[in-house]
Amino acid sequence: MTTDAKGTPDTKDRLIEAATAVLRQHGYSGTSARTIAKAAGVNSALVFYHFGGVDPLLLAALDRSSAERMALHSATIKDVRTLEELAEAATRIYRDDLEGGHITLFTELVAAAVAKPELREEVSRRAEPWLEFVETTLDRVIGGTPLARLTPPRDLANAAITFYLGVNLFTVLDTDRSRTESVFAMVQRLAPRAKLLTMRLPGRRSGARRSSE
């Protein structure tokens, strides 16, 4: 087994990459300092030397994945202005995260947090930027409309995160993803029919315009 020097950034990067791969492939129950170190080609003691334990390393892996996904998804929704465009962007985001393994990474840590209050707090804190991301996007698209009064952006953001967590579990049963894809197809069919609910009310501004003033 190859062991890198303790202080090299390369070692930390390899451990984060290995932790990400092991968690995605084997789940939280199959992830340990030994399995991560084996995948990284380093001594398992380096997991504790660099991160203080397995959970902090897995959180570091989640942080890296979240930063990468946030950059990607911010570009995806940058020019979204209508419900139709939002439905298409949401479908793309779901597919990107599923293929990239981010959904699995996040939901595995959420499941582990059920029995670990200390992990629960850390994962919850990391979910907040995503709630804000969804809420801000929704406010830009529907803020100041009748739809926003019926379904406030924050409530919709909570629903989106709930769906995001549940969809990874459902893919275990929905092996060809047809039923999950049908949900997104339904949303795309409904989006054009909701135009009356997205007309701006007189004297109301969108969230994007309010924030720029």
C-alpha cells in the first residue's frame, strides 16, 4: 500500500475523492476508515490525521460535491424566467445530480443522521444554502404573482428538498427511472397551463427586481 506524506494536499484530496466514491457505492454502513483508505491507497491513520474521523471526512466530501453542484446549477438557472424554463431546469438538475451521485451522497448522510444528532446538525446546516438557492430562484420566477400567494417560494423550496431526498430512495424501486421521470414530465406539462397564476399583480415587483433596488 502506498502512503503519501502526511502534510501533502494531494493526500487530503485523495481521501475526499475516495470517501465520495465509497459512500456512493457502499452506503454509509459500508464506509469506514479502512475502506476509504484502501480506495485512496493510503494508510487508514491518515483519515484521522487529516480529518479527525470518518464523519468529518464524509462531510468534507459533501462540501466539495455541494460546491461543484452549486456552481453547475447556478449556471443552469441563471437565465430562467418562466415556469416552463424552471421545469426544464429542475429536470436537468435532477438528472445531473443523479448521474453525478450527489443525491446518493446527500441522502446517505441524511439517513445516517437519524441515529446521530451531532451529524444531523452538520447535515442540516449544509442543506440551508440549497433551500435558499431554490427559494431565491422561485422568488425570481413567481415572486409577486398569485401563484406565490398560494404557494410561497419558501414552502415550495421545502417541498423541493423533501422530494429531492425521497427520490433517491424511490429509485431503488424505480430501476428504469420511468416513474420518477413521469413526475418531471407532468410538471413540464402543467407549467404552460399555469400562466394566469404567474401574471404580476399591479404594484408588485419580482424578487429579482426588489433585490436590485
